[in-house]
Amino acid sequence: MQPASLETLIDMWDGDANVNMTDPGAELIRIPVIHAKYVRQLSAHSLSSKKWGMEISKLRKIKWEYYNGRLDSDDLKKYGWEPFKFLLKSDISVYIDADEDLLKLQTKKAVHDEAVQFCNAVLKELNNRTWQLKEYMSWEKFIQGQH
């Protein structure tokens, strides 16, 4: 399953967050359907985050070899890189942390991590919705004199 973009998830929740208080019974039935939708998205984004995490680790190793001058000419040609000028080993982490290729992958992972957090927040709200609807129905009974 292809994960929805974070913007799409937010738009989806804008619609799903609305509760029809004129028919709380129908809203109770809707909860599992909405829950399943966000669990699927949570799973898809969690897997994508893990995938990008693995890609970051692989590229980090390659970049470490590059900055240490350990890539041979075939690998340099494969990646389209020029040999890197010598630098102190203590400076390698600075170059790796600021590497554009790694930053692009980290950004992709961060977006999926944010989507995971968003889905978790939605699921928490949905878990509370049953209680909220029950309390609403109790309140309605109370104000109608049906304690």
C-alpha cells in the first residue's frame, strides 16, 4: 500500500474528525472503519520510515568510505563523484552530517516519522471517541429527564 502524503492525511482527518451528533449510533459504527483507515496508513508510513532508515545507513557507509578516500575509481564513477580531497578523520562526521545526499534521505524519513506521529494521535483520539459519544448520549438522556 502506498502511504498517503502528510497533507492528504491531515485533510482526511479534517473530514473524519467531524462527528454527527444527531446520530451518535451511526458515529459509533463509523469508528472501526475510520480506525482501520489510519492503522493502514500508520503501518505504511512506519514501513516507509524503516526503509528510508536503512537507505540512510547504507549511504552513510558509502559516504564514510568516500570521505575517507576508500572508494575506488569504479565506485566514484558509478556514483558520479570526484575524488574527495584529504581531510582529518575528526572532520569526517561534520561532512557526513552536512552531506546533501544524506540530508535528502533524512528529510524523506522525517516526513514519514511525522506521519506516524500524526496517525498515532488520530488513533488515540478515535480510541477516546467511544467514551465521548457515550458521555454525550448520557448527557442527552439527563437533559431530557431520562437519567
